[in-house]
Amino acid sequence: MSAQKILQAAVDAALADFDVSNVAPETLQVVAASNPQFGDYQWNGALPLAKALKQKPRDIATRVLEKLDVSSIAESPEIAGPGFLNFRLKTDWLEQALETARQSERLGVETAETPQRYIVDFSSPNVAKPMHVGHIRSTIIGAAIVRMLRFQGHEVISDNHIGDWGTAFGKIIVGWKSELDEANLAADPIGEMERLYKLINERGKTDSAVEDAARFETAKLQAGDAENLAIWGRVRDLSQQQFDHIYSRLDISFDETLGESFYNPRLPSLVNELIEQGLARESNGAIAIFSDRQGEPKDDPFLIFTDGEWRDAPALIRKSDGASLYATTDLATLEYRIKTWQPDEIVYVTDARQAGHFKQFFAAFRRWMPAEKVRLYHVAFGMILGEDRTPLKTREGGTVKLAALLDEAVERSLAIVREKQPDLDEETAQHIAQVVGISAVKYADLSQNRASDYIFSWDKMLAMTGNSAVYMLYAYARPRSIFRKAQAEGIDVSTAAPRLTEPGEIELAKVLLRFDEALTGSLRDYRLNILTDYIYELAGAFSAFYRDCRVLDAPDDVRASRLALCDLTARTLQQGLQLLGIQTLEQM
Ligand code: ARG
């Protein structure tokens, strides 16, 4: 069990006689100490508890302390300041916990007490369009969430909710029937489909006949016209091939790929149901969901404050021409997922600009199925900006395509590898460049606070130092190379239960034993940068240890103990990176 969990259990037991019903549970948590001066962990709960019970925090802390037994793990705690409890972990507990971690496949990380079923809806690109950098964030963050939840023992269904339906198809079909360039389609399918769409879209702006034709083709498609369905099918298949190519480069797969079209047959009846239940009503020929004016206006996603008053901001679910919308499909999708899988939670990974949509759609769903307990979570992320702080663009001013971005990452990595190690054979250099390039793109994304926009920088991404993939890959390769070198020199590399005496060893041990906490902390609010920060910290702790403590030329028993620390560091780094979708290299 992690140190945090053990201390928490002890504090909870000591709190048994207190009335904590008026205190927010998160304020009663044992947390990592904000400053190593105060020890390793601290409990600040005496303050909120004192407030609720109208007593002095120090008195509360004293009473808790009287009941508290943490002797198996920590030195006797002290009360500091107004009533904080500080804990310092005992070295023999650290040694024993390290040994448990070392002997375990899972590095001592426990699986969830109550495994749950999750659906993670991520990546979800749109057909006939190249995946752009916005989809990269969803793909990378979503895949990491899936891996981490699974590692914790949860059951996860990953579902790629491809945008494969909608009015854009009418335009593509008009273009396909009149302007298709077969050679171009063979060479660059997505490029050709995008060209057709843009061409007809432009024409439609000035020529209403073209607009009408597109609407006509959409209607025919929806009515099941064989020719249009065949075109739609090809557009979808060709797009999927491109997506799959990118997924294989990123080493990402899905359990389900149920696009928007899958839910299309359900949409008309769903809209009627919502009307019958009084949830949706007619508005200017369209159908929309309005506020029920039940809650606080500021928390009501169907209201907006303009010109000094709260006005309706309804969610459209059927346009006046009968076409359905994004929200309609999302409601149908949610209904299907609940029926099919009975999930405990559904996680949607999209950019933050869709936050309004998800608020409305979640609220609409709660009104539609008030008894449903499923948790709904929108993991929103910011934009990727160029150096000029506007959304990332190509040199020509176009949107950056994901495939081109990955190519460039690998190319730049190859140049660096060749420069640093001119003697490497071609195959090894290519392999390293592949891993470094893809890892760099993933790590740069995952190490950001997901909610903020971030500035894309090749230099930072491929830097050898700092919080970058390259540094992490080195951090992993370093302990591995210690073993390799020693073996080559005929040194005994057996490991033994770690004994901690030097500060460098103790510090490294404490960081190693926080892996579980980093993982749990990271998943609490889907903040993956908590895990990357942890990995970065671990790499730093290892560097300091290796700088201060001799390993290979230490006496036999010390060497075996320190090699065990090296090995555990490498395994923890590898496991952490693997959860983020980052492959390691034995040699750099
Ligand atoms: N296709 C959408 C887009 O590219 C993302 C879909 C996300 N998932 C969902 N259930 N709405 O923006």
C-alpha cells in the first residue's frame, strides 16, 4: 500500500470519534509535504475540522495525535504551526516497501478496490478530411487515459466516434460525380476528397443551384440511394485507411469504431421522444431543447446573459430541413452505450471549444434519463499554438496535418541521432529516430496542463535536457547501460534487497515509492502532466543518486543494493512511460 494510503487510513481511524459531517472530505486528506523541511507528508485537516466544531486547531491536532498510530511507517509526528501534522517516513519502512515493489510485476501498485467499467471516446476524426493537430491531442491523451485506467484494473472500452455522417456528404457526392480525379484519388485519397468538398463548397457560395444539388444528394443518401451509399462507403473506407495508418504509427488501437452514421437510424424517433416528453420543442421551424428554468441561471447551459438579462440559448436537435445535429447524435450514442455496456463512466476527450456542447448535452441527458447513474466527464484540452501564439499553421498558412507533423518529428530526430552518433548503422539510427520522434510529439503534449493552450516548439520538444521525451529516454537508458557495461566487464550484477543509508538513496527511494500516488493523482482529474512531472522528478532523483553514490565500484553488498535501486528506477520509468504510450530504448 502507498505511504499516502497507509497514513490516510491511520488518520481516518484517529478521526473516528470526531463529527466530520460538515467538513469537505478532500480537506481531510493526507498530502505530500509542500516543503521537505516539514517531512514527507502532512495532514492539514485540523484547521477545517476546528472551524466546523468551533474549537482550536491545535487542540484538535493534539487529540488526533493522541489516537494516531503511524509507528509502523513514520517517526512520531509533530504538530507544526497552527495545527498541521507532519510525517517523516521511517527508513526501514522505505526498505521494506521497496523490496515489495521490486518483487512485484506491478511495482507494488495495487489495482482498484472496486474495478469499474469505463468508455473512453477519443480521437474521433472526421472522414474526408485529414487529421489535424487538434485530433492529435485527443488521440494521445485519450490513449494514455485508456492505458492508465486498465493498469489500475478497470475495464475500458475505447470507442472512436468517427464523424462519418452529415450534410458535408452532399457536397462531396456532387464533387465525386462531376469532378473526381481518379489518379489523385489513388495517390492521395484524403487530399482528393478534401479538394472535392472545398471545390463544391466554394461554388455553392455563389451558385445556389450547386447548393440545391448538394442538399438533394444528401437527401438521397439519407433515403438510402444505392449509388450515393456506395460513394459514401468508399469515402469512409478510404478515410479509415488513412486513420489506421496514423494509429499504427502511434501504436494506438480501439475496441470499437462506431461512427456517427451508426446512430443515424435512431435520430428521428429520438427527437420525437424528446418532444413528447416535453424536453424539446419547435422553434422557428426547427426543434430545440430549452432551459427548464429549474436551477441557478449561471449554472444553466441553456441560458446566456446578454443585454442585461438571461436569454435562451437552446440546443438544436433538428434543423428546419429535417437534418439532425451533433447533439442529437451524441444523445443517441449515449443511449446506445448505456444499453450495450452499462458503463460506470464515459470520458469524452475533445478540445475545450466543445465545452458548451458537452455541458448542454450532459444536462439534456440528465433531464431525459434522470435515473441513470453513469458519470459523464468531458476531458477538455487547449489548443496547440505556433510561436506567434496563434493556432499552429504551416509555413504556407494552412492547417498542420498530423501525418506531416509525425514525419517531420522523425526526420528531425534522425538528423540529431546522425549528428550525435555518426557511427550508428542505418537501421539502428532509423529505429532510434522513429521512437524518439513519436515519443517527443506524445510527451510534449502529455506534459502540458491539458486545459491550457501550449506553444509548439521543435527545439523544446527535442531538447536533450529538461522535461522532454529525449531526456526521459536517456534517463531510462542510463541505468540499463550500467548493467550492460558491468556485465561486459565481468562484474557481478546480482541485486539484493535495498539498504538505505546515504541521502541520495533515501531520496530516490521516496520518489520511487510515490509511483502509485502519481498514477492515482493523475487519473483523479485526468491530468496526465501529474504523471509526466513524476517521471521527470524520478529521473532527477536518479541522477542525484548516481552522482553521489558509487555503484559498480562499491563493496559487494552495497553494490547489490544500489543495483537494485538502478533496476527499480529503470522499471518504474519504463512502466510510467509505457502508460503514456511511450516506447523506451535500451540504448541511445
Ligand atoms: N468528430 C468530432 C470532431 O472532430 C469529435 C467527436 C467527439 N466525440 C463525441 N462523442 N462528440 O470535433
